[in-house]
Amino acid sequence: MTDRSSSGDRLEGGFDKAKGNVKQGVGDLTGDDQTKGEGMLDEAKGSAKQAWGDFKDAAGDLKDDAERATR
């Protein structure tokens, strides 16, 4: 499994959130509940990816702090 950077996770998450917003808007305009629901899922997926990127950053910071403390 490849490890993606935290920045990549946040960027991809932002894209998914934007895509979700567009789908929700299209669903609202057309009255298509399925498209609106897909948009809501995309937005939630994007939020989760962004949170994962934030978590990876925080974990990296803790690791760096621990390494500095043991020097």
C-alpha cells in the first residue's frame, strides 16, 4: 500500500468536498435526490480525507517532538 502525503490527502479531500457541493446543487436544481445524496456522500468523504491529512500531520509533529526530546 502506498503512503500518501498529508497535503495530498487534504487536497484530494478538498476536491471531493467541492465535487459534492456541485452534485448537491445539481440535485437540488433537477429534483434528483440520488444525485443530491451522492453529493452529500462525496462531501463527507472529502471531510474524512482532510481529517486524515490533519491527523497524519499531528502524528508527524509528535514524532518530531519525541525525536528532539531524546537528543
